[in-house]
Amino acid sequence: MRQVAKSKKIKEINENDHRVKILGVIIEKNSNDNTILLDDGTGIALIYLTQEQFDKVHEGDIVRIFGRVLEVKDDRVEIISEVIQNLKNINIGLYEMVSYLVKKLKGEENV
């Protein structure tokens, strides 16, 4: 059975995480290896995409990535994307506020 992707900020990802979901802005695309740099405000992650995923996103898009953690070393986080959702029309401030309230209601730590 596949593990559930844990919702994380990039700075929270560690070597014990296997599958994560992160939300951020694409700050760079590299067509040589179909990678993007994703910035969530806490850090930057290198994300490996399929060609199809790569073709559907652009610099400046807000996306949510569901993926497998490849490497966490110092400030470097590498993830292989399994699913990418383009959320370019999302109100990021409202999204963050709702996420915060849901975590608070659930009594999760680090709120």
C-alpha cells in the first residue's frame, strides 16, 4: 500500500519523509532535465517532472506537488513529482489562512 503524502513546508522536509505534498511558486524551469525550482517561502526544492507535467506549467505558476522525496541534504531538497496540480488562480493568502485554521482545529503542532 502506498504511503499518504504528508503536507509539508519545504524547510520541514527531512530524510524520514517518503511522500510529501508541497505548495509553492515555480521560480525556474530547466528544459534540459525537466526540472523546476519551487519556492514555498520557507525554502526552495528541486522537482523532477515528466515531460507532460513540465509542458503544462510555467514560471510564476502556483502549483501543488505530490511526490517522493529523493534527497534532503543541508538546504537541498529533491523530489520526484507523482502529481502536479496547477493552482495559478488560487488566492494564496486565503489558502494559507484556511490551512492554518484547519491545523489549529485538529490540534496539530507547529501551528
